[in-house]
Amino acid sequence: MATDSISQILPIELLRQGERGLIHELDGNEEVIHRLAELGLREQVELTMIQQGQPCIVCVGDHRLTLRLDPSLTIFVEVSH
């Protein structure tokens, strides 16, 4: 039996604790996006929200990263339900 999943694209700050998402797009300053890519945050990378808020904590692979999100940068993630 096939299961249908519905995907939703939303800003990373809307992920709930424990929820996983696939980075869909990073929108903002090129230098900041480049720095995030160096840390492993780039399109098509899966992450898990460990702790919501400012700063938030996300898990990417075996690494936990603390992010203080800036209004000039938006990380869009795809979440399947």
C-alpha cells in the first residue's frame, strides 16, 4: 500500500522541536550563505530542530549548530507530513 506524504516549505524558525526538514533554499546575503555552507547548511541537506528560539539549535549530520537567525536571511526547509 502506497502512502501519500504532503510536503510543505516553510522558514526554519517554524520547525518544531524534533521535526526534520530538508533545506530547500537559503535567501539573503551571499557572504552569510557562503559561511553557512561552510558549516554544512546548504540546499538538499537534512536537519533536525533540537531547540526552537533565538538562538535555535539544529542538528546537521553528527553536528549541532547554534543559529541566531537574522531578519535579512531566510532558510526555507521542506517538511513532509
